[in-house]
Amino acid sequence: MDRVHLVTPTLTPHDAVANDLFGMLRWLRLQGHQATAYAEIIDPVFRAQVQPVTAYEEFSSSRNDVLIYHHSVGWPAGPPLFARSRNRKTIRYHSVTPSRFFRPYAGVYAERCLRGEMQTYELLRCDPDNLMPTSEFTARELEQAGGDRSDCSIVPPFHAIGELEPLDEDVALAERLSGCANLVFVGRMAPNKGHLHLLRALAHYRAHFATNAQLYLIGKIDDWLGDYLEELQREINQCGLTGAVHFTGPVSPKQLKTYYAHASLFLCASEHEGFCVPLVEAMYYRVPIVAYGSTAVTATLGEDGLVWDQANPALLAESMAQVLTRPELRESLVREQRKRFESHFTLDAIGSAFQRALKSLVTAGPARGAASARCEQPPHFPPSLNA
């Protein structure tokens, strides 16, 4: 029986990386593996399920164990841990948000993302046994950073959509949502998420098609990004959208289910996504999607999605109008989205992809490069990247 260790810097509730890690943990245990999760920062709700990362050290010298390292942001302790490990090891790559998105708003986040960008190169130079990107886009990112494309096994992220299914709707919230065209976007309030594009598309829609559309921006509001929120509020004022845009902050699972149940359309104009799990949630809940096809969005939605190669407000608004006023288009879009969910993103489908990716690790001999526990030095970064 193989012993598998899953490591990540931080575990917080309702986070895509956390959901993916716990999905892996459950799948591994169901398959009979000894599996343990570790993190440096652990939310109290997970304390009984996760070990402090220091507890991994006693297993790091075993060449028969497997290490799955979740990489999505800079973590000072991460690359040294990965370098010391003699396990058979893989990088579970979620993508790192480019630091350029945060530079105008929050230096602390820009620094963390820049460190994460640099550490992608550093981790790859540790000669992992294989690579486990979440999408074709993240696989290309790894290849561009020096990874071997033939080592990549794409595994969509495990999700927690099924946990919403048995919940009742929030009755008061459902009543507030009735009678309007409810446009939703789910994702934290961060500059890479394209909220300005959403606001401009909504303004164009309300000016040229219908005035009853309401936009619900569902996700965590970060105190460090006050300047970004102020920019969004200025845009709301300038576009005459006061009262039409709702920043919900984080919502409960019950409320999230209610928003999806009463959503007229899911509007996505994110400029950087390593996968975008909320798109899969919208597929599951039969909410038609209109999207700007940046980064991983196009591959997640597939060929049948209503996806555009630019975030043009008029184009997005026209697409919204078509979906909201043509029932046959809406039904066709929803039907194709649901088919894609069933073929690619059920937990069984994801588990099968994970099993294929894991096969070379759990059946292999000693770890690749196990004679050396030292990474090569990371490459020199040009001044522009370090600025």
C-alpha cells in the first residue's frame, strides 16, 4: 500500500485549492492508500483533518512514498521542502496569478505572486517525477517554464459541488432574487477577475436592452485590496449602476446554491484563470454561461460554450441579450454545458484522470533523481520581472 502526502501552504474553507486537495485525499483513501494532508496555515475548521507541514519531515526520506505538492502562490518553505524530499513527487499546478495584476493595488500580493512565478521555475528544476496541471493552459505554462510536456497529466480540480445538492434554498434570498434578470459571477474580488469588464457589459446591457438586470459579484472581499474596490465603485458611479451591482462578500453554501438556482446567466470576464471551478458549478446548476475566453476559460467550457476572444462590453451585452430573450438558445446552451459536465467534470471523471496521472507514481521504482536532494539553482530573472 502506497503512502501519499499532499502538501499546500494554506487551507481555508470554500477555496478551490482546498477543495481539490480534500477531493484527492478522499479519493486516495477510497482506493486504499494511506493519505495525509499537510499545510503551514490551517483554518481551525480543518485542524482535525490536516497535519502541520512539519509533520511531513519524518516521511520525506522515503523513496517509496509519494508527494503531491500543490503550487498556486509563493511559499518560502515550499521549494526547500520539495527539494529535500526523496519521495516520488509531482507538482499539482493550479497556476500562479501574474504579479502584474496586483502591482497597482497591493504590493504584498504582488510580491507573493512574483515569488510564486519564480518558484514555478525552481520547483521544475527539482526534477519531479511527473506534473499534474489542472488544464491545458496550466500545462502550457509549465512547458514555458521549462517543464517537459510529456510529463504532464491534466487532471481537472476536484470540487465540492455535490455538497450543495442536499441543502435547502435560502427563502429570504430567493424572494429578493425573484422578478429580475440575475447575472452572477463567483470569484474573489481580485484584479485578475475582470470585474471592470463585467460592469461595462452590464452598463451596455441596461442602456440598450433591459433595465431590470442585476449583477451579483459573489466572493471574498479582501481588506488589502481597498484601492481596487474603490476603482470598481467609481466605475459603478460613472456608469450609472448604483443599486444594480451587489457585492455579496463570502456566502454560505446554502446561499450559493440559491444564487445559482435563481441565476439567469453566469457572466465571466476573468483575465486569468488556471481552471475556473465556478464555470463547472454553473454547468451543473444549468445556468447559461457567457464568457471572455482568456487563459483556461475556453478549455474549461469547451467548443460549445458562448465564449469570445475579447472582453468587449457591447459583444458581451449582445450575447447576454440573446441568451436572456431566446429560450431555445438558452436551452441549447444549458444542454451542451451539462453534457460537458457529465463527460469531463463529474467526480468519477476527475477521479479517473487522477488515477491515470497517479499510476506512474504509485507503481514506479525509486524517485527520479533520488540520489540528490538538492535542486538546481533557479534561472536568472531579468530586472523587469523582479521590479
